[in-house]
Amino acid sequence: MRSTHRILTTHAGSLPRPDDLRALVTAKAGGQPYAEDALARRVRSAVAEVVRKQVESGIDSVNDGELSKPSFTTYVRERLGGIEVREPKPGEGSPVQLIYGRDAEQFPEYFAARTFFGAGQRPVFCTGPIHYIGAAAVRADIETFRAALEGVRVEEAFLPAVAPGTIEHWLRNEYYPSDEAYLYAIADAVHEEYEAIVDAGFVLQIDDPDLADAWQIHPKMSVPEYRRFAELRLDALNHALRTIPPDRVRFHMCWGSYHGPHRYDIPLRDIVDLVLKVRAGAYSIEASNPCHQHEWRVWEDVKLPPGKILVPGVVGHYSDFIEHPELVAERLVTYARLVGRENVIAGTDCGLGTRVGHPSITWAKFQAMAEGAHLATRQLWGS
């Protein structure tokens, strides 16, 4: 969608999950006993509720809140064959890759005192040919979301899926002879999920935090080395998107959603041209947190390609402060004056669902974003 007469609103994906649903999803992900029928029923009712709350909060482009998925990345374990969940063999070393690795070198005491995403999870290994086994799961997601949208008026509906490079981060290769072969195998597998979402009539959101946070994972790389590393992974992503019209795709990237210093995040300017290489019609980026809010200036020099849309995060996941609508409007107007008012959609830095202190904070942030978009519309269109 495009903001042809007003600034439209969306978000990055993850939304608050009800406690009872969280318990069921966690039990399933952990291999614990759970009632399959009860889980399916609760997912359906929860998705219907979360769609309604998005609309009531002023969101124009809505999703299913990712409520059926145990976490942002681990859901792919259910959808890929050729993998094994186990402890490392003797001598293999730790498979953990720290998305805050550069920061941890300077602030070790800070990170030692905190638990971050992924801690305690059993590692996952690729031990055979990667292939897609998620047809039933994605079909269930699509049918549940479609049912939740009945009788609800929205401007657009989207479903997220993960990029090959981010899947690679959580899945150690023990089978393929090279990074390239491995990444393209993942790409061929997830291509089926991407196509299923678009064929169902939804916009596909590609989530790829590792485009930026892998810079922290590999602290010894120089910028040129890292750009080559990232470009291979984006080439694999474009391979996975090869049959999908770019205007049915939006690409979301961030610098890792953990709460921490982020002092050594790679600057947007160093990778923005790589972001724009992705076969997508819209680019959703972090733009409101204290480490990246200043990077609107990148767009003074970098031109958004014709026909593309920018979705800057104008409310954030990094604190429980509710952004003032006038601040939201100020951020939106800044971007609109750089790339064109019709090419801007209000978004969030990252998914808010598990990253703010309470679900009520999520909905309040959305309401502030919607109010700010209204104020920006008045400034940009005069109405």
C-alpha cells in the first residue's frame, strides 16, 4: 500500500500473546504434552482478537501477531527437514553466536548479569539436505488469519517469514560443502513458504535482523569483509524471492531487538545500498531508538529508488516510554520531506509483543503512532 492521501500505519510483526496461549505454544515448542485441539482453537480466537485490537489502535496494515509461533526464529524448526536438535558433540565447541558480540567485549559485566534471547535453548544442526516440511503449518496460519479478517476493514494484511541469512544464524551447518550451497538450500526451502503467503493474497514481510546484527556476531570482520558476508546472504534471499513480485514484499531489518548498549552497531550508511538490493517494494528499518534515530540523514544523500516505500520505525521496542504523537509526527514529516510523503508509512522499530513491559504498552504505542500519523497528514496534505 502507498500513502496517497494520508500517512498510513503498520508495525514489524510480533504482538502480545495471551498467557494461556503462551503456555500452550511453549509446551509444543519444548516437546511437552499439550492438547492439539485446544491449541488450534486458542490460536484462532487469539488471532481474531489481536486483529481487532490492531484496527482499534489505528493500524492500517495488520498481521496475525505471529501468535502461533514459539518465537521469531525457532518456528522454522517445525518447517525445515534435514535438521537435528541436540547438544554439541565433544570438541565441537559452543554453537552460540552472540548478536551483541562487539558490545560484550567492552561491557562484559553488563551482559554477564542478564539473560538474552536464545539462552538455554538446545542448539540446532543441519545434518542432511534441507527441505520444506511446513506446508500444513503455513496453511493453518493463512486460514486462521483469513478467518480473523472476515468482517474487519483493513488497508492491507501481511504475514512475516524469516530470511535465509537469519535462519542460518540459528542452524549450524554440518552437511553442505560451503556457505553458498547451504544458504541457497535454505532459500529453496523457504521459497515455498514465501510463495504460499503471497498466493494467499497477503503481503510477505521478510524479517532479517541478521543483516545488521551479524556485524556484532563477527567482531573481527572489517566493513568490507562484512559487506561481502552480507551480500552473499542477500543474494540467497533474492533467490528465494525470485518468483514473487517485489510489490508484494516488504523487507524488515534491525540491529537486534535485545535491550542493551548497541554501541557497536554497524552504521546504516555502511549497508544501506545492500538493503536496497533486496527484491522488495518496501523497506522497514529501525529509526527511532537512540542509536539510530539520527540516521534519517542517510536519506539526504541516498535516494530511495522509484516506486519504493520506506517504513521508518517511529515508535520503539527499546523502552516503555509512550512516544508523544507530536514526536511521531515530527519523525514522519522528516522522512516525508526527504523521500516523498506518498513513499512513507509509519512503522515500529521491531516487534513490540515480547519486548515492552506489558501488552497495554504495545497498544498505547500504536495509538500514539496513529495520532502522530494524523498530525503528520495535516502538515503534509493540509487536511
